[in-house]
Amino acid sequence: MSSLVLELKEERRRSQCLERAFDKIKKSTRPESDARESENQEEKAERRHGSEGKAGGSDSGKDQFESGEQEKLMSSLVLQLEEERRRSQCLERAFDKINVEHCNFQKATQENQRVMEEKQKDVMALKEKLEEVRKEREDELQSQIARKERLISESQDNLSKERRRTRGCRRRWRRKAARK
């Protein structure tokens, strides 16, 4: 994307340079005032005067040659300018498309990030709930274990009491049986 932006900027700069050159050529070929026209004619006359001795009166041919050269230069500059404008417009359209895609990508990224944050919140809530359930289960199991240990202890106490009682009963039964 950055290379396209740089290319677009370069094309715009080139187009502006060509437009300025085109405007300068237009201004120089189209006299704005009589004074400027007379100055141009004087310069042409001076150039002709220097070459009149050699050419021998071919002023009109030289003027035609210069104006033909200027027309060719102007037409080539116009073509270049149009080409640059066309290329700049193409690049601008491409840049706009890339810009739209970039905006869409940013929106999608933000949406994905928002969804991810919501899911992370959900995960954290589930972890907290799971931790609470785990603690409740652990507490319940601890209480069950404590209850069973207490029952075992009570039953062992009852068993030892029963053994003591039956020992005493056996002794009594033996004594009683021995008396008979």
C-alpha cells in the first residue's frame, strides 16, 4: 500500500510539473500584451538579423519552423499531461479502493477484538464459577469425610463398649454357670 501511495504522490508531482510547464508554454506562445509581443518580435528579429547574412531572407521559413517546433512540443506536452492525469486518476481510484479495504479490515479487526474480549470475559466468568463449584464440592466432600470419620469413631467406641460389656457378661455367665 505504501508503494502505491508513494507512486501516486510521484504521479501527482509530475502532473503538476507538466501542468506548470504547459501553462508557461501557453503564456509564452500567446502574447498577453502588445509590449510582450513586440519584445518577442524584437528577439526574433535579433535572431534573424544574426542569421540573415547567412540565410539570405528566410525569416518566414524560420518562424514557421519555430512555431512548428513549439506546436510539436505543446502537443507532446499535452499528450504527456493527459497520460499523467489518466495514470493519476487510475492510481487515485486504486488508492481509494485500498483505503476502503483498509477501513473494512480495521472494522473487522475491531469487531473481532470486541468478540474476543467478550469471550475472554465469558471464559473468566466460567473459570470463577468453576472455582466456586469446585470449592463447594470440596467443602461438601470434606464434610462427608468428617461425618464418616465421626461415625467410624462412634461405631468403634460403641464396639469397644460392647466388648467391655460382653466381657463382663461372660464373666457373670461363667460364674453363674460355675455355681450351678
